[in-house]
Amino acid sequence: MGRRIAIEGSHAISEAVKQARVDVIAAYPITPQTTIVERLAQYVEQADVDMEYIRVESEHSAMTACIGAAATGVRTFTATASHGLLLMHEMLHWAGLARLPIVMVNVNRAIGPGWNIWSDLNDAMSQRDTGWIQFYASSNQEVFDGVIQAYKIAEHHDVLLPAMVSYDGFILSHTSMPVDVPDQKEIDEFLPEFKPGWRIDVENPITHGNIVPPEPYMEIRYSMQRAMEKAKRVIEEVGKEYGERFGRYYGLVEEYRCDDADYVIVTMAALAAEAHFAVDRLRERGEKVGLVNLRTFRPFPYEKLNYDHMIVIDRDISPGLGGVLAHEMKALPGEVHGFVAGLGGVDVTYKDIERIYALAREGKQGWYPTEVK
């Protein structure tokens, strides 16, 4: 039957990792992620789980430890945020190129200097070319469900890529919400034991070199791209299976009130939850507006964004380019109105989203609220 509990986003992650029967955790603290690995340490100390808990000296080492463990054929986990994720950057490429289905949680936090511990998405989005699948959660329930599904997706033999689940620091990580937690038996039936695509095994030796000639290197990169393309199908299939088992359906995107919409708001993470309420209020006033919650950023679901007028709200900025999400969508046939909002944890309420909608209807875009062209 499972249970419903009020739980912080970070502790929802710890519960999901426990239920996923992870074998090795590599841990290094950083605000606002620390409470995840603290709770996992309690599970290990109390013998509630059968896990190896490795305390390392840096985030770079945490990812290195996960790579080494995953290469032996076991299920691994780590968590980080902001500058910790940036310190991992080199090893994220290694994990992707080695096709190791490590699952990591990133608690979105702004990048300094100046130092800021509140949320924006630049930390995770700056890793978009590392070969990691990227999911973004808009509620604590999605946080829990996302970790469980991430393992099944990443470990699928058509994919075999690492996966990152991101969610907003403090907005979700330290806020309690009701979360439905299935029984362990139900999770075990959904998420089978890990069967690695390859592993280091003295009984069955393989060659795994760190120097790659040009032609094989290009073949490896091509295989990663093909795996990302196949991951779209796997994400949809796993999300459907999860829905049939637990009543919560997931896919590449969540479309809300889009069937007859003239304008569609496109955003991700916690802003998508706030946009739900804004859309409902706008509908009450007769506005034909919908919402696309972009749950998956890599692989990018271009085929799901087929709308004539799209209002994109980015909680990130690529200096010299603008909002990352809006500019990735510029190649789409529809009209894109891009807004940058909420950087460094600036609050974006449903009223702000209603105002952004009104500005887009006037043909405007830009920074909100500092400047709108």
C-alpha cells in the first residue's frame, strides 16, 4: 500500500536512494545538498541499508569514486550543488564517455562570485554537454519518483548513460510537502537488480584504455548521441510503466491545458509548479494559455514543443547569449518570447508569471523585472 509522509525534498531523495537499493554512495557536503548525504549516513549507521558509504575530500573525488564503483558493476549515487558540481565537471565527461549509469542529484544553487546559496539553474545547465541525461523536478513527489525512474532509464541497455536529477535549493530541498512512498516490494518489482553493460572483472578481463585514437573516439561520441536519442523512447516507456504501477505518469514533458492554447508557457523545475497556478488564474479570465513543464532537458525534447506562440521563462543566463532554454528553442518553427527571471533565488510568483504573459502578448521579452524590451 505504501505510505504518505510530509518530507523535505532532500529527505525524499534519501528515501528514494534507500529504496533503489544503491550499493555505493560517495559523499561530500555542500549547502543546500548536505542534508541528503547526512540522512543517508544515518541509514548506514543504523544498519537500515546495505550500502558502502565513502566520505571523500572533494566533489571531484566523489564522482571519481562513483565511476570506479560503477565500473565494477554496482549501483552508485552521489549528490552535490553549485560549485561542487562545477568541481566535478571533468569527471562528468569521464562518466558519460565510459557509459556508466551513475545517478546523481544536483540541488540547484546559484554560482558565485558573489556567493549566493539560493536557487537558479545555471549550475546544472552549464553541464549540458557532458553526456548526462538531465531531469528537473517541480515538486518533492517528482524528486522521489525521478530518482527511482532515473536508475531504470540510465541502466537500460539502449541507454547506459549517467543521469542527473535537479531540483531547486531551499524552494524544494528544505520545504516539506506530502510525498507518496511505495512499499519496498513494489519498488523492487519496478526497479530490478542492476545488470551492467560492461564491468571490470578479473574472471572476464577486458581492455579499457584511457588513450583513444581519432576514429574510435568519434565512434564513442556517436554512440553517446544515439543513446541520447534512444533515451527519449525509454523515458516515455518508463514514465508510463511508473504511472500504471503507482498512478503518477511521467514523460519528457508535462503538458497542462495546452489543447486549445494560443500561448504556451514553457519552463522547468519549481517555476513550473508556480506556473500551474498562474495558468489556472489566466484561464479563469478567459485567456487561452497552457503550460509545458520541461521535465527533461537532455535529451532535449524538440518534438514536444510544437506550438505557435511559446513564452519561455529561464531561471538561468548564458552571458552573451541570454536564457539557455529560450535560445535552444529558437530553431523551432513557433514564435519564442524569452524571459530571464528568478536568478539567485529572486522570488517569481504566479502574479509575476501572469505579468510575463501580458508582456509577451505585447510582443516583449528580456529580463524580468529589471528590464523588458
